[in-house]
Amino acid sequence: MSETIGFIGLGQMGAPMARNLAQAGFALRVWNRSPDKALALQQEGVVVVKRPADAATPGGIVITMVADDAALKEVAFGEDGFAEVLGANGIHVSMSTIAPATTRELATRHGKLGTAYLSAPVFGRPPVAVERKLWICLAGAGGAKARVTPLLKAMSQGIYDYGEDAEAANVVKLAGNFMIAAASEAMAEAYTLAQKAGVDRVAVAKMFGETLFACPVYQNYGKQIAAFSFEPALFRLALGLKDLNLVLGASQENQAPMPFASLLRDRLLSSVAKGRSEIDWTGIGLAVAEDAGIEPEPSR
Amino acid sequence: MSETIGFIGLGQMGAPMARNLAQAGFALRVWNRSPDKALALQQEGVVVVKRPADAATPGGIVITMVADDAALKEVAFGEDGFAEVLGANGIHVSMSTIAPATTRELATRHGKLGTAYLSAPVFGRPPVAVERKLWICLAGAGGAKARVTPLLKAMSQGIYDYGEDAEAANVVKLAGNFMIAAASEAMAEAYTLAQKAGVDRVAVAKMFGETLFACPVYQNYGKQIAAFSFEPALFRLALGLKDLNLVLGASQENQAPMPFASLLRDRLLSSVAKGRSEIDWTGIGLAVAEDAGIEPEPSR
Amino acid sequence: MSETIGFIGLGQMGAPMARNLAQAGFALRVWNRSPDKALALQQEGVVVVKRPADAATPGGIVITMVADDAALKEVAFGEDGFAEVLGANGIHVSMSTIAPATTRELATRHGKLGTAYLSAPVFGRPPVAVERKLWICLAGAGGAKARVTPLLKAMSQGIYDYGEDAEAANVVKLAGNFMIAAASEAMAEAYTLAQKAGVDRVAVAKMFGETLFACPVYQNYGKQIAAFSFEPALFRLALGLKDLNLVLGASQENQAPMPFASLLRDRLLSSVAKGRSEIDWTGIGLAVAEDAGIEPEPSR
Amino acid sequence: MSETIGFIGLGQMGAPMARNLAQAGFALRVWNRSPDKALALQQEGVVVVKRPADAATPGGIVITMVADDAALKEVAFGEDGFAEVLGANGIHVSMSTIAPATTRELATRHGKLGTAYLSAPVFGRPPVAVERKLWICLAGAGGAKARVTPLLKAMSQGIYDYGEDAEAANVVKLAGNFMIAAASEAMAEAYTLAQKAGVDRVAVAKMFGETLFACPVYQNYGKQIAAFSFEPALFRLALGLKDLNLVLGASQENQAPMPFASLLRDRLLSSVAKGRSEIDWTGIGLAVAEDAGIEPEPSR
């Protein structure tokens, strides 16, 4: 645990992930675009730096957990980016949900500097991150993976290795987010049918969460969808739209049509057009209900 | 356990359900359209009768588990139907997957004869029925429900009560079958994207079955879909199409649009048009792959 | 022009069609469910009868233009139905939009009485019917077709013959109504995109109606859709939903998936759920706009 | 007719357009990426240049008709681009089908050099271009429009002006291409339904082209779709996919969901995945037929 780890991005997910690393004994140098979010960590003894570049040490490790592809390119290769500092023998562990094409580009650019690039996107919402119960999809160069495994273990309950091609982990992450969105739409349609037929939608959701679909996604998202409980957001709907666009980008690139994903994208886009960017992405259930002539009374 | 129970319909599901009742000590009178399927049960000591009407005793209980709405009406109210014999104080426990509208019609007709009609459709495929691990959705008149509960317990691991309106249980059953089909399509799209991006689709399915979607539907159906393993059928694709048509009928009747269900119906209809009626209904994954230019090598 | 013609159904379409026959010199005996609609014709000298059966003469011709499949079966074979009276050598010319399956059933039942059954559904809205500018799809037995051709000519600008199988004409009619609905949705999406991009949607509709799509459907429906002008209805949205259900029924029966039709059905169903049954069926454009966050100010 | 006009892009569309300008008496300097395509024009007396930059004269007019957004940026602002030469008081008339966002970018960059940027995308396939029967959507600065009008008239039968904002013309062009694709899918579904019901699909297409849909798109595309006649391509399917992606990009940017467009994109993407990039884009009709279990025998 002798080396210092750079950690960039302290949002709803990044903050608890960084805290878990600190509590596991790793020395961190953290950076966040809006400095106030770094204050809490600073009070807990973590070093907060002024520029992404300051988070890196030559040949060290930098973990990134930022909002989107553009932010990721900026913190790595922008004016104050860390890539040059990190340099030869360094490792960039990218944990954000981004396009496989962005991974390809960053891996190439880092490669020219002698830096290994690992994709390590995660499954789990903020409360899961707090509890160190994330699931991690990992892909990239083998040696680098071994070196960062202790870090990943301090944030997660399990790591799935998808080989040497870093993009693979991004594809799996996108596939998973798509499957969550599809489950949400399916539940919303099913529970709305039940409601209009006079059956208690909360009871239906409870049953499926205990039987055929006794798993986290159906239990947790199902409860929200059944109760029209979409605020505060655990994952903002606007980010869900961003992700579905990444899914459809990968669908294009790989010539794999995904009609459910197309429908979900339109559902999310409509929700954004109606001013719902800031509610939870399970809030697509509102549109499903409205299309059935229901004006839901949201419970919070 | 003094009264004799009529049991009609000995298909892939009905046969193990009847056997479980017999093994629990209930005296059965069974009938099946094709008599050969009843032979095995006869050798185990169950009484096999020649007409549906012979399965009933006045004021007794008849359980039905038949192929579709038309078959159900026939065994109850057709020429040799049991409804007249069953009569006053009798109970018809209908466990097939049928339209809520059919339940409404049958409940009314039975009601005129003084018979109670209970909807008790089940979740679980044949191996689950064998193990007495079905889940049952129950709805109808309260008194009748109490009287049949010991029977239902002998076939299931749990019973969910949806109140006095018998149709409610049918709606929940249709909602569940829709959710299974939606999960199948979502998995097929996700795993096909992975495959075309060079990621092992079986490994992806395994991960999701262990993490976010650690529940029977994703584990069992997911394995089949990932491996293109659709034969022998546990639930025939043609029956899946029948069910999606029931779902969309309920969607119409209740004015609750279900775009995922519409897409699934078209997927199943196309699969039937291509000659795939007899494979498992998860076989919609073949069309998903073909639409991506993959000609899958089915493993059995 | 010696024989008397029965005409059943005096709605928005039937009334002008009957009037055109009367003005062409045909002797009519008309019937309508609500008698007040027949009054105007009576004042113009047409014989109004009290029961469908009274409209028929043995071996004569009866034309029907009624609301749906159920109404058609009732006027022909219900208690006061005309089928028995019409009998041998009679012709039933069915001009309503109905399911091919209903045609099959009626053709068989009429056939047992020695009556020929012709399908002759029409294209054109009420003002077109007034101007004798309908287009007719005709199918059925050859001899009968020759005998009714003068009647059809008095109502239309053109007749297309689809052979001896009466169902064929119904399939073409359903195909056409589907194509109209699809064009409406396509225009609504295109014009809504234009509007949100700051382009005048009325100007866009005008251009396409003068160029690539210089044809009645795009010109007439396009004007309504661009201006959000959906009242009074020329064709009620609830009837549009009925027709899309007939289309999807034919899609099922013929194992021909129609994803656009599925989407249109959901669009119409949602519009009905929102209380829009009575506006024009081009009113699906309201939902397209709302999904884009526009609250249209309908112009009438 | 004194000034020399630059013309860049001599594909299936650009070549006849340039020829029409030359025949109308305009002095042209043409450039094409693959020089052989310019040879025919050279033999007709047109000046062929070696680089895009050589096509421009300071303060003059350059017309571009190239394959896609990237090609357009390259010929204007790439290493050998014409933008710097064209400079102050020049006009770039961009006739390709591109994204509104690309127009925004190019208009800004040209503006910094004092050059006016006009969007003038066209409707019409190559034979229409030959006959000077194109329809042009025009948008951009008013003065520039007046100056190029004689040029546009020499290539078209009509010009529609969408105001000062150049992007507006691109939006209309994308809306039109979407509407064509939607009409193609609708026809393919309708004619396949007819075929499976035993009705001659060619006869059905003929009727609709003569009646409700008596307009170029339904007549010309309808004939191809009914006859499964997709080669040689008048507009390559791969370009259709490119355009639908532009449509969906505009849909995203303007928050206007377009479910038909989403479905069409998946249809085209699947066709590309199946190796059909080079057939005509109406070839989506193949997939519609295959989904209905028909293996069409293409006629050419």
C-alpha cells in the first residue's frame, strides 16, 4: 500500500468509492471539477489537488469515475490532463460508463506514452457503492490488471474479467444498463396493465420480486416503478438517455439491431422533452402510465 | 381427504401436478383428451375416466389445466362437459393460462349453476411442477379458496391471493408471462451485441445471472439464449405466441398500451412464420441473432 | 333499372352512397338502426323500411354499409336479418370494412341459402362519397359482379377487381387503411421534428403535398396533421383503432408480422385511453407532439 | 453567366447536375475524388481541376454534392479545401444530405472568412437529376440566395425557401428522406400481407399508385417493392442507413422522438448486417418478406 493513487471524479458514485479506498488504507490524491464535493473527503484526511494532472504520479495509478466520454478525455488529455504525468508504466483505470470507441481512442493515446489503459466499469447504485458491494467488469492488459486488483477489491464484491481487449468491459457494461432499462419498461407495462385491470400494482411487483424475478433489479427498481417513486434520483434520467445512446452507438458499430433499445431511447428522449431529466431513470414508468390514460400521483 | 377431486388435462404441466396430488393422498378422477397420456397415471392407481363429465362429482372440486380458452370451455360446457354434474356448491379451479374475458364468461355460467369459479394459474415450467415448486396466483370467492388451499399447497411452494375477482389472477399470470418474454428478448439483444463485439455471450449471461439478475428467469432462460439451445422445448414457441396474443387482448380491453408486448408478438409471429412453432419460446433469440447477420449453430 | 335494391346502413358514408344510387334512378328500400337518419332520404322519395329483412326481395340485391363485423352479422343473420328473404339467386354486396374472417363466415352462410356474397369495400371519406368519387375493391363470384357493376359505378370513380375469392377485397381494404395510418404517423413525426427545429410545419406539409407526395392522402391528411386540426372527425379515431385491430388480426392469421401496424395500434389505443375516441384518427398527431414536449393548440 | 462556378462531387447525382449547369451555359470548374468520373465531363468541355481549392475563385460560388458530412468538411476546410480561396463575398452552396449540426459548424467557419453558406439539398433520384426535375430546399442568407437562384433553376423544377437559417433546409431534407423510408416500409408490410393472403402484390401496388397514393414515391418505390426489384440501386441501402442516422441525430438534438425512424434504422442496420449495403434502400422489403417466412425471388 505504499504507492499513491490518483482518483478523479467525486460524484454520487466516485465519492463513496474514493472513501472506501481511503478507508482501506490507500493514500489518495483526489480531484473533482466542483471543489466543494472534495471538501468532505479532505476533512477525512484525503489529499485534494487542484488539477487532474496533480492527481497523477509518474508510473503510478489513476482511477477515473467521471460523467461522460468528453469529461474523461478532458481529465486525461485536456490542458490540465494527467496523461503526460502518468506516463510510462502508469495505469489508467477507467471506471465510467463510456463508449467502446472512446476506450479504443484512449487506449491508443495512453499506449503511445507507455501507459496501460484498463476498463473497469461498475454495476451498482450509490448505496451499493457505499457498502463496497459493486460488481466490476474488467478488461485490458493482464499485468496491469494484477496490479490494480487490490484497489478494485476494496470497492466491490466481485470482479469479472473479460480479457485483454479493454473495450469488452465497456460493451458488457452497456449491455447491462440496457437490460436494466428493458426490465424497467417491462415492469412498467406489466404493472400498468394490472392497475387498469383493477389489480394492486404494488402487490404484483412484490410477488414478482419474491418469485420469478427475485433479484436486485426487479426488487429495487420494481418497488420504485410500482409506487411511482422517482425522486430523489439514484440515477438521473438524463444519464440514462446518455447511456442508451451509447448502447445504440455500439449497436450501430457492431451491426447488431436492438429494437428494445431503440424503443427505450425514444421513451427516455420523450421523458427529457417533457422536462424529466432530473428524476430517476425508472421514471420512464410515468410515460407508460400516461399512455394508458393514468395521471399518476407520485409518492416520494 | 375424503372427497374425490376431478383433474382435467394431463399435458407437460398437468401430468406432474396430478401426480403430486395423488401422492399427497388425494383421490383423483382424471381425464385427458388423448387417453395414452393418462395411462401412466392409471398404472399408479389413479382413476381415469372417459369424459370430462365423469371427472366431476356433484358439489365437488374439478381442477383444469388445459391448452387454451377453447379447450377450457369445451371440457366445462361442451357436450361432455363437467359443469352440469359439478353444479351447486361445486368448485372449478382453473389453472390454465387464459384470457380474463374467458374467466368472466365461465364465472358467470358456472355461477348460474351455483358453482364457484376460481382462477389459479401457475408460474413454473414442467421440471418445477414435478418438484412441487410452482407459484400460484389465486383469485375468486373467499370460501371456495379456503376449501381448495390444501390441494394447491400440494402442488406449489407459494400462493398469492389477488382477491375476490377471479380475473385478477389471470391478469397477473399474463403480466408475468409477458415479463418473461421481455426478459428473453432483452437478453438476446444484449448477448448478440456482446457476441458481435467479440465478447463471449455465454460468459456475459453467466455474469448477469450471478449478479444483477440472480433469479430463475435470467439464469435458466439466459443459459438457453446464450447457448442457442432451444430444443427440446420446455414451453413451445407457438404457445408463447398464444400467450402474447392474450396479453395484447388484455392490453386492448384495459386500454393499456404495451409496446414491448407488441414487439414480442411480432417476434414470435415471425418465428412461427419461419417454421419454429415447436422449439422453446426463448428461440426468439434466433431471430435476434439473424437480424445481426449471425447464423447461429444451435447447441442442444 | 327495374329491380329494387336493399340498402342497409345510412351513416356518414352510407347516406351519400344511397343518395347517389337513388339519384342514378335505382329504386331503393333503405334501413338504418337509428330511424332519424333515414328521414332525409324518405323526404327525397326513398322507401324506408322497419327491419333489415324488409329491405330485401327474394333473389334481389342488398348492399350493406354498417359500422363493424358484429353489426353486419346482425343485419344479415340476426332476428330481423335479411339473409333468409334474399335467398337463392340473391346477392349481398358488403361494402363495410370488416375482417377477412368475417367475409369467409358470411360467404359460407349465404352460400347455403344460394346467395352470392361480394366484398366491395371502398376508399374515400364522406365528402368523396358525396361526389361519387369512391374507389371500390371488388371480389367474389364473377356472375354476381357483372350484375352489380352498374350500382357500383353510380357510387365511384373506379373499381378494382381482385378475383373470385371475396376475402381478397377485404385484405386490400385493410392494407390501404393501414397505409393511410402509417402515412399519418410518418407525417406527424416529420412535421414535429421540423417544428422543434424551428421550421414551419405547415410549410413543410405544403411542400411535400406538392412534390414527392402529391397525392390525396398526404395533401388532405397532411393539412390536418400540420395544423393540429382534428375536429370534426371525418373518420373517428375509435374506428381507426377498430381497423388497426382488423389489420393485426389479418397479420396474425396470415403470419405476416407488421411492426408499423403494431406501433399504430398502440398509438391509437393510447389516444382512446386519453379520451380522444371522437376526434379524427389523424389525431394520433397529438400524441406525437406531446411525446416531443409540445402541447399543441388545436386549430379547428 | 460571366462568372465561373466551382462544382465538387460528380457521383450519381452530382454528375448530371453539373452537366445540366454546363449545358445551361455556366462555366464550371469541377473536381471529384476519383478523377475518372470527371473524364466524361472533360470531354464535354468542362474544366476539371486537381484539388478542391482549384475549383474556387475568390468571391465566387462553389457548389458541393458529396457523399457525407466528413467528405464535405474535407473538401471545404481540409488540406486542399476551397474555403480559404473562396473567402470574402463567396458563396458555398451545399447540396448534400448532411446533419443540421454540420451546417451550423460550416456556416460559422465560412462566416469567419466572409463567405455565405447556403443549404440547398435536393429531392430526386439520378434519372430525375438528369431531367432537371429535382426539387430543392433552400435556406441561408437572403442576398446569397438571389445570386445562386439561376444556378438552382438550371437543375430543378422547383425551389422551396425555408428562410435565413441554413439548417432549416437540412431538417426538411431529412424529414423527407425519413418519409420516403417510412412509405417503403409501410408498402412492404401491406404488400406482404396481401401476398400471404393470396392476393397479387403487384396488382395491389398498382391500385394504390393510381388512387390514394398517386404520387411519385408510392408509384416508383412501390413498383420496386412489389416486384422485389432492388438492383441496380438508385440509392444505396448503406446511404439510407447513413440518412436514418442523421434523422435520429436530429431527433435527439431537437428532443423529438420518432419511433418509426427508430424502427427503420434497425431495419436498415439489419439489412447491412446481412450484406445488403449495395442494393437499393427499398430493399428493406426483403426483410419484411423474410419475417413473414417468404424467401423472395428477386426480379431485376
